[in-house]
Amino acid sequence: MAQIFCCCLVGGVLILLGCCVSERRIKDGLVLSSEKRYVVYLTKAPLSPQKYDAWICGGALVTPWFVITSAACVEDVRHMYVIAGYDKYVKPNDLNKDKCTKSKKKKVVFTCVPKTYNLDYAKIEKWSSIDIAVVKVESAFSLSDETYNTDCSYIPATISVNYDPKYQEAGIDAIVMGWGHLSKWRSTKEREDWNQEKLRYASTRLYSKERCKEHYSAEMEQIIDKYMICTYAAGNLDDKGEIIEKAELVADGCVYKKVLIDGVEYLQCAKDPNESSDDTRRNLDNVTVMGNYTYTRRNGICQNDHGGPLVTWVGTHEVLIGVASVFRVKSNLECDGPYLFTSTQCNGVFLDCVLNLSGKGSRRQCNLSPQERGFDIVERKISWINHPDGPAENERIEKIRLRPQIPIGVYG
């Protein structure tokens, strides 16, 4: 087994700590064949105290005003833009050169994270705990603006947030999306931008938490249990929600047997009832079994996929079930699973207290004290008034509103 290192970013520098895990990628992903109009990315303002190269985080548009992403993204960089309606990654220094990002980028003016969140890159159990955030932009994204079709890729749309535990159970098929690196963590000496130009996705399958915890330190066990969704093997849905591999038709009947794949039991049709299930288990880290088929695909997240949406289908509708948070890095700097996503359902009260999407239920809990509801919220307003890019739209409007009015008929 390859040795695994724990990686962290300190001042933009990658440090190998010689432990077991890492953070922030779509690993060996595929270019999307369908529009994912709710997927956005957060990019650093070119003039920013942070000196990170090629900084990008993913996110999901859940209302015209609000994006759900990871807490590590918003705690790390102060002045950020949200890019929606565009499947192309634009480098921070080129934002005003690209037709879409020049006119459609939105300044982030408000961030909200659980108070217990602690951005300490040297301790994964700190920064990965409740790694979820809500950000607000300076003005609402238009969900009917036709100029997105000519200037960008498509008109932005919102996605529903999942609060139902049954859609995050082991064995559920899902996809994860982002613009991050394909397979490896960029070394400290590498200055080239490894982000992908086009939005990519990976098909994946939700993994047993008990099996997942075997790959992580004891300090991570409670965090995985309370807040996370885990994935490992490749899933069986493409980006349209259609089955990739269908069960083979059988003419003369078959005997079903249980096959254990990555901690999840599946029924497999075996023509020979005496065949051992072990005969079909080959390279199980990347094997998926459906019907008579056993097939292999790559999957997962990698550097700069942090905050990217994990999505599944409820009927014909896509729902957000988690945001990308943690993966492991091998000694050769290759990104590896199991992959951890912060669950929307496990943080449902926090999200609904900020977004109030359900219109019921948790609003009563929001009015309770932090001790009674079990968490507190840290809200941060971000001012652009003194930033070289100029004030945010809400600040310009407020300035006009507060401007002294000259009485009609009075002219100095």
C-alpha cells in the first residue's frame, strides 16, 4: 500500500506533514455533456492580500442571492467574485478580459459559517469540521437574462438543497463537479495553472461511513459520523442522470447473490449458482457491479475542487446533497479516496436559518439561543469601498440613498 501524507496550505505553500490526509479536486473527470446551470465558482480578486496562484473554489447557486460552498474557501480569502452561467474557468488576472466574466462577475459581500468552524490547516480535524458556508453576492443573479446565452455559456439557475437523510445513504449514485486538477496535487515548485478550462464531473457512489473511517485518523471519526458524506467507487449515473451500464438481459433465468463492493451489498445475477462471489471481485477500489456487469472507472475530487457540489437525482430533479471537502494525497502527490463531502442534511438547520428555503420547521429553532439549537453563526460583511476594484453594487446604492437631497427650487 502506498504511503499517505497529510497536506495543508500555509500562506499558499504546500506542506507535507507525514500523517494521513489532505484537502481541496475533479479526479480524472469528464467534460459535461449537459448544462449544470447551478454550478458556480469563486475566484480571488486580482488585487488581494492572499498570494495564492490559480485560486478557485466551487459552489452551488441555491437562490439568486446565495451560494453554498465550503467554509475553508470563504475563511481563506476575503475579496472574492462569484462566476455563474459559465462553464469556463477564467484566471483571476483575466477576469476583465473575458466578455462573460467582465460583465457578469458578482462581488461577494457577505459570508456565513458555523461559529465552531476553525480554519487551522495544520489540523484537518479543525478545518474539516462543519466545512460548509453560505455567501451572498452584491446583487441578485438574473435567472432570465438572455445575454448569458451570448456572453457566457447559459442562463444561471438554482438547485434545491437536500434535507432528507435517505438521499445520502451508502449505495446512492451521485456526481461531483468542479474545475480542479485531474489527478495530482501541484507541488510547491510548480507555478503552472493546473485548473481545467471546462467544468468537469465524476460519477461516484456513496460509501459506507464505517468503511470510510478505516482510512482516516481517529480524530476524524466523529466528524465523518456527524457532518460528512463519503464516496469511493465510481457511480452508475452520467451527468444527465441516466444509467451508464444496464443489466444484461438473461434468457433462461439466473440466481442472485450478494456481492460486497466498497462496503455496500449489491445483488448480482449469476448464471452459475455455484460460482463464488469472490470470482467477480477484481480491483474493487474502482469496480462497480450492476446486474451482470463488472466495470471500472476513475472518480473523485482533487486540488481546487473544494466547495464543489455533490448532486444526486430525486426523480428527474437534481438536488444538492453535499460540498467537496477532504481527500487523501499519496506520497507521489496523486489525489486519492475515500473522498469526504460536507452534508447539507447534517447541517440543515444552519443552512435553513440562513436561507429560510423551507419556510417552516427550523425557523423555530433559529430563534432559539445558540446553546439550545446546538450551534452559533458567524456572519461577516465584506466591504469593497476601499478596494481598487471599486465598491460593490449594494454599497453604491446605499451611498446614493444617503446622499443629501437638494430641495426643489433651491439653487445655491
